[in-house]
Amino acid sequence: MLKKILVANRGEISVRVIKACRDLGIPTVAVYSEADRAALHVQQADEAVCIGPASPLESYLNIDNIISSAKERDCDAIHPGYGFLAENPEFAKRCEKEGIVFIGPRGETIQLLGNKIESRILMKKAAVPIIPGMEATSEDMPGFKKAAREIGYPVLIKASLGGGGKAMKVIEDEKDLESAIESSKREALSAFADDTLYLEKFLDRPRHIEFQILADNYGNTIHLFERECSIQRRHQKIIEETPSTALNRELRKKMGEDAVRVAEAAGYSNAGTVEFLLDQKGNYYFLEVNTRVQVEHPVTELTTGVDLVKAQIRIASGEKLWIGPEDLRQQGHAIECRIYAEDPENGFLPSAGKILFMREPFGPGIRNDSGIYSGFTVPVYYDPILSKLLVWAGDRNEAIKRMEIALSDYIVLGIKTNIAFLRDIIVHPEFVSGETYTSFLDDHFSGYRTDSDRRKFLSQALVAASLIPTGTVAPKAVGKKEEFITPWQTLGSWRVG
Amino acid sequence: MEHELRFGQECFKVTTEGKGGKLRATIGDETYEVDLENISENCLSLLIDGVAYTAYVAREDNKRFVQIGEEQYLFEEPEEEAFGAIGGAAAQLAETGIGPPMPGKVVKLLVKEGDRVEVGQGLVIVEAMKMEHEIKSTIEATVKKVNFSAGDLVNLGDVIIELEPAAMS
């Protein structure tokens, strides 16, 4: 087993990894930037090292400082968490070179799977479906027609140099193809000074389905079923669940086997996630492999009973896989909501600042993976994820109800969070009926309500506001600089007229 | 006790009277019988006309945060209370200090000692988080003292400019 682990991350995932190490009896070293001295992960670790200024480039992405800290504190392994250096092949390779165990796949595997073209070739070899599309453009209309027939309608016309949806068209039927190609060519020419077009399969309202895999260093690979992560805002997942309402036993088996084949073809080791898009007809297409612990890994833990972070550490320390497919089954239903410091009622602006008071929900089937506490000041420099709220229940409806109540009981005062927004999604009839697609938020939440729509308990809240004990405000101290009222303190609330 | 609380664009007057946790609260035409139990600094148990509510509360500067059930409310006490009410507690503020919103650098001073400033007039430009912020006066005042020069680094709590409110004289 590993002797001492440096956790090269911050926030909730750093705390999560430290807890897994504690379970295994392995001491931990936290790293922190100058802005994170008071962060929760520093308090939770056995040792902590400052690795640089607030700017991530100079601290959490500073490979030299992290490696030298690991050596200085006699760590034999580094856990990268997610984000930052987790999928940086150079970091993994550097660890290998320095004789430090990188808790994740080999550097060359990270490199291979990070390359879109190479991984597409790999998937073809492994006979895993990829989104069908033209490999090269066509010079004439019969060429486009032939390609469209091969791909299968509906097809999507895209400009080679395209972006921002320009020249993009969805074609349902061959009779519309010719005029659409001509019009797209004109649009592409004026937008990008190039009229090269190609065709790709159009996926109508796909779901994001991913499979968790575990592979040891000896070629044994298993999958731990799916997670559905279709609820996304600008390609950022915000609610994840398992099992998916879209998979039946047969499809689950097929996709799971493909996920394992992907991992085997890449020579994968440690924990990873194979992502697919699933269309309305049950066709699925490989998207990419995430070569790290996933933010949403706990929903898999709650339904399978496997601690994935502990599994990562045990595999990295050289253990042979101790579970097989016959040991695994999905029990009940789990949902995760990502709690972000952002303001859904003001264009999702990040909201840094001091958490004046917080209270986490608790009770049967509730789990909080958190990186915050009452009094913590959320720094402006990093990803706005604060914590992850998870529920487990016997079935999906029970889990939704439990999540609704847990979100209501999650109190964070002082900064803006997306908690109320998440609750509004969870209770939405289309979410409840499992009609979840990657376009869900655009379809149902494009114009989100504003603060003043919230009136249910307005009178009671006004009464409460008038009765707030004065003890919550620091006593006025004459001559103390903080006591000056600056326009900055009043700016946010100053309204004229 | 009378409280003026802003909620978005609206302004509410809340009057509370009574003692020992048995109170009567009035908002506009509505009157509520309130039984208050202070659970902690941040938690109030309220029985309002016999219905139980748990309110989680916090305050910072002129902001009051309240959560009841799944709904969170942000109220603001109007500034006039702090600056305008002559003879009240605000009159005790002999001077007003202008400081940076976060650690940064003084880019430019827009006033000098002795200047008269109007509400909304720019006082100083501070650079923080790679962005320039102009700090404006919220009151009519005279510039009493300037403590920093352009190029100086300033921290939270530093007073760059001291103002003397015009209403005081």
C-alpha cells in the first residue's frame, strides 16, 4: 500500500480524496495557494504545503512546485483529483520519471485519449460507434447526396471552418439537401471566406450517458454501470443520476461492454469514464474518455457500494482488481446536484465572497461532498463549485422527493448559489418524467425568474429580517478602519429613483 | 421599532412592538402576532399567527439575508438611514473613509484636499483583479484628507480619502 499521498487539488475533491486516504490509514499532504490558506482541504489534511500565489498557473498548475513538495514531504504518490493537472499527460509522465506514483492512468494513455483524431481511430478499431460523418468534403451534389444516404437522415450540414452555428442546417429529407447545401455554401463563404462543407449525423435531443470503468495494472477491466448527465448548462453538467431512465437491461449491457472494450483498446488502468451520446432511437456514439475521477463519481458509489477513490488508490498501489462483474449490481437510485457559487437570476455570474452562515442538509440517504464552511470566503480565482449534494433512495421518484427537500434544507447565506435553480429543475415535470436531454435547460429554463418573483414567504421573511439579533454584527469599534462605510459596501444596494 | 427594508425595487416598513418574545409586527395594513425564540445568532424560530417558521438569518453591512423554507430573501436597509438622518446615530459619523473594494493599486486620484464633491462624483480609480474601478462619492462632502498617491498599493481597510459630509456643517 502507498505510504503517503499528496493531493494536488483544492476544494471538495481534495477533501474527498483526503477522506478516502483516512479510511485507508494513509497520511495526506494538502497543497494550497496563498488564497487558500483557510480552505477546508488544508484543515483536513495531515500536512499542508503552500505551492504559490493565488493564480492557478503559479500554484495548482505548477508542476515543479508540486513535485518538489511531494519529494520534500516524502510522498510516494500524488492524487490529481479532477481539473487542474488531472488530465495533463506531462504531469503524469513527470511523476513516473521522478518515481512518484501518479494515481490515474499512464501518461501515454492520457495523451492518446486526449487526442480526438487518434481516439476516433482507436474507437473504429475497437468497433465502438462514433458519430457518423464525412471524412472529406465533396465537390458535387451527387457526392453530398451519397454521403448523406450513407450517414442516414437527419444530417447536419457544417462548415469546415464553422463556428457559432453559422451555415449549420439540419436536413430531414433528401429533397431539401440540394437547396440547403447551396445556401450553406453562400453563408459559409461570407462568414468564413471558405465554402467547404461536410455532413455529420444530426442527433435530435441526445442524452449524455457515461460508463464508469475500473482497470487494474494487469489488464483486468470492469464497468460499474452508467450515469446520466444530460442536465447541462453550456456543456457543464449540473445534475447527474444513475440509473438512467433511457437504458434497458439490454442496452446497458451493450454499452457497458463497449466501454470496457474502449478501455482495453487504450490499455487503460485505474478509474476512468467513457462518455457516449444516446439518441432517441437508442443509437449511441462514443464521445470521449475522461482519464480521471469524475465530479459525479459519488452517484455510482451510492448505487454500487464501491468507493471509487479508494479503488483508485488500491489499484495505483498495485492491487489486482478484487471485484468482478458478478459482484456488481445497481441498487436504488442516486442523484447529484452540483452546488455552484453563481447567480442564476443574474446571468449565472460567479459569486465570490464570504459565507456568513451555512447549514447542510442531513438525514437518511443524504450525502454532502463539500469544500466550504460557515465563515469561509470563496476566492475569486477558481472554479465556482462549492460542494455536491447527493441523495440515494429506493427508486427515482423517492430520490427526486428527497433531493427536493434536501435542497430546500441547504442554507447558504452571504453569497449567491444555484441551489434554488437546482430545486426548480428537480421539480420540473419533464425532469420528473425522465425526459432529460442535453437541450433540457435551453428548452425549459431559457428565461429564468428574478429575485422579486420569490414571494412565498415574503411577509414572514420581512418579520424575520426585522428581528435579526444584533449579536450577528461585530460591535462598532471607534477608530477601526473597517468601520468606515465605503461606497463599495453600499454600491450593490444603491439605487437611484 | 421601525425598520425600513428594501426588497428589489420595493420598500417595506416593518414595525415591531412588544417584549419577551411576544411581539406584534405590522407590514403595511397587515398585522401579525409573533412569538419569537432565538435559537442561535443565525436561527430564529417564529410562530407567526400560530404557524411555525424557521428563519435562517445573517447580516452584513446594510444587507439582511433571510431563508425560510426553500426561499431566500435579500433585504437592504436604505443608505439614507446611515447618512441622511441628522441627529440620529448617523450624525455621529464625523468623517467618512473611502477605501478599496479589495487589495489593489491606486491608479488615479480624481480629487484633492479641500475639494467639494457631489453625490456620484468620482473620487479615485483603483485597479484590482486586472480591472479598473472608479470609486464614487455617495454623499455631498468636502475632501478632508488624501492618504495615498497614484501607484500606491492599498489593502482592504485602508482609507484612501477621508470625506466630511456637507450636511454636518
